[in-house]
Amino acid sequence: MRNFIRFILRHHFVLLFLLIELFSFALVVNYNDYQRSSWFSSSNRFAGFILNKSNNASQYFMLREINEELARENAYLRGQMDESFRISKDYFSVVFDSLSQQQYVYRAAKVINNSVNRHFNYITLDKGTDNGIEPGMGVISARGVVGIVTNVSKRYSTVISLLNTRLKISSKLKETNFFGSLEWDGQTYEYANLSGIPRHATVSVGDLVVTSGYSAIFPEGILIGTVETVEKGKGESFYDIRVKLSVDFKRLAFVEVIGNNMKEEQVELENITKND
Amino acid sequence: MISYLPRYIFNFIFLVLVQVFVLNNIQFSGFVNPYLYILFILTLPFDIPGWLLLGLAFVLGMTIDLFSNTPGMHSAATVFMAFLRPYLLRAIAPRDDYQPATLPIMNHYGFLWFLKYAFVLVLAHHSFLFFIEVFDFSHFWSTSWRILSSTFFTLVFIFVAQLFSLGKNKQR
């Protein structure tokens, strides 16, 4: 026993080093477990508070861009108002379903922390459970899909960004309705890869890529980006498609969080089928 | 040792704030991110006990992790760097060894010595950090390029920071 203690004392530096490294690696590897306890993420109250304060200051330097963005969104929304459609009998509102019950609820939120240069990028928003935000909700900006809420505290929430190699988004080509999954490759923040589009589909540069609406997170047809290049992978029956993302993640300021009132119903039903 | 305490507390807070609010938002050419905060570990006194060195490195890394949603990554890399520090200091000691009441800074041991010292530790920290982040070796060359370019920018920032502290310590 005395020898053992002497051994520990003599090598305490190396042993302590190994111990801390083991602990750190456990944190890295179990990251997904730790996400659930929001203490370790920037949605915890203390970090959220400080990030919010700093964002309030830096926002002044971006007022021009923010105004432009809001003006663009105004114009877009005005384009969707009843007055901007010719009244015809076969016109249905996208947001309301056939029972004329609202399916998707939009909540505006402000981005208070954001990164584009890591492998796993996350975004922090200034709204949390107090504002009705829950994990699993989709996040979009005026220009397109941004990410999915992973972690919520009382007043803040963290969003797994589209620029995160752990996130896949079910998407389709708007023109032809072929669907695949969109994934970021960890390289530049302007491009992502779309896989799973079969060879017999016709794909051309400039085609719009939108959400498929299969996952109950995003409504159908929300813009993700445009096709930049199309390549035939060797010996595979799928195209390799590079997509230019429509959202400029470097200038993200305001986003909308989408709540789906009928998500539970859909997920429940799908789970029954899965268990068969 | 005690007289250093307020200065190091200030250093810690200052470096964390600069890292989180300024440097984490700067990306040269898309993915190069300087990590100035490790300057705190570089400038700790020569005779700091090993357990305290590792403990401080862990707390520092964890603080950065807290703000950037990367639990474990920065702490692992910073502790690794802190672990190498005593061995490196022994390896590059000047002929007449380190003088008492001096710190491992450019001011006391000259540009070349400090460059050697900072380069090895920064490179070790960045290599560890970026390879944990990617978690495989399949993107070896692109990761290596990120490591080298980030190391360069971190070193530039460290030297600029050292120049600023120059005036303060001249009377020593």
C-alpha cells in the first residue's frame, strides 16, 4: 500500500494528466448525452446572458444589413397576402390544412451566437421554453433553412446548424420531386451535398432544392439552395450533387422557429408502423 | 508567487473575453480561427506545481468550451499542451538555466527562445484540437492545413499581445 501511494505521488503529474484527458474525452464522445443536460451548452443561463449582452452591442454595427433583411422579408410576406393573388376558385392557403386548422406556427427569434468555421456548428437563439420553443423544431430565416432546435432552457435555445456534419435534412428537387438527403461536408460554409437522387432523374444546374416535408419538422417546399454542380459517382446509382445554400450563415441575424401542431400525431402514427 | 495572483486572474478573464467575443467571430478565409487564450498557459511561472498547471489548463479549456458548445475539446487540447510544457521548458532551457523571479515571456528570454517555446506548444494544442474536432484521419491534409494556418495566426496574435505587455514590465 505504501509503495502504491509513493508511486502515485511520484507520478502524480502524468496520472493527473491522463485522468483529465480521459474525462475530457468522455465529454467529447458522450456529447449527445450531454447536450440534453443544457448546463454544458451555451443555452445555459449564464453563458446565454453574456452572449445576449454582447450581441446587443454588436448588432448596432449590423443595422444596415438587418434592415435590408427585414425589408426583403416584408416584401416576401406582402407577396403572400391575399391581395397579391388573383381570386380564383382553386386557390388554397399553404399554411392552413383542409380542416382550416393552423398547422405551422412561426415564432421570430434573434441569433445571439453563431459559428461557421467548425465541424459541428451551433447557433444560440434568444428565445426558450418561455416562448414556446421545444427541441426538434425547425429553424428558418427569410432566405431558407437554418437548422433544428436541439436544446432549450428557459430563455435561450441552441440550434444545430445546417453547417453541422451531424445533421441531415430530408430534401427534394422542386422541379421533379425526387427526394434525397442534404448534408454538409465540413468544408466551406456556402455549399452542402445532396445525395440519394437516382440516376434516372433529370437534374440541371440552377434547380431549386427545397425541404421535402416528410420529417414533420419543416413544412414542404422551404428553400434550401440551388444546384451548383452535378456529378455521376463512380459505380453508383446516385448523383453527387453540390448545392449552393441560399442562407448566408455568416450574416444570420433574425430567424423564425417553426412549430408543427400536428407533429405528435404524425410521429405517433409512423412509430406504430415502424414497430410492425 | 502570491504577488502574481491578481495579474493572472486579470489575464484569465481578459483572454477568455477576447477569445469568446472577438476572436471566435473572426475567421480568416473561412476556417482559420486564432486561439489566443492559450497565452495564459504559456506565461504561467516556471515553478508552478504540476497539479495546478493541469488544473488551470482544464478550467481554462472548459470555460472556452462552455461558450463554444464543444464540451471536452478545448479542455483536452489545453491540458495536453500544459502537460507538454514542463518537458519542453527543460529541453530548451538556456545554458545558465532559468533565473529566479523571471517568467517565460519574450521580454525576459528573447524573441528566438520565445518563438521556439510558443511554436511547439501552439502547434501541439492546435493539432490536438483539430484532430479531436474531426475525430478521424481521413481528412488528414485539409486538417493539417487548418492546423498550420491557425498556428501561424495564433502566433501572430501572441506576439502582438506580448509587445503590448512590454511597456508595462520594463521597470522590472
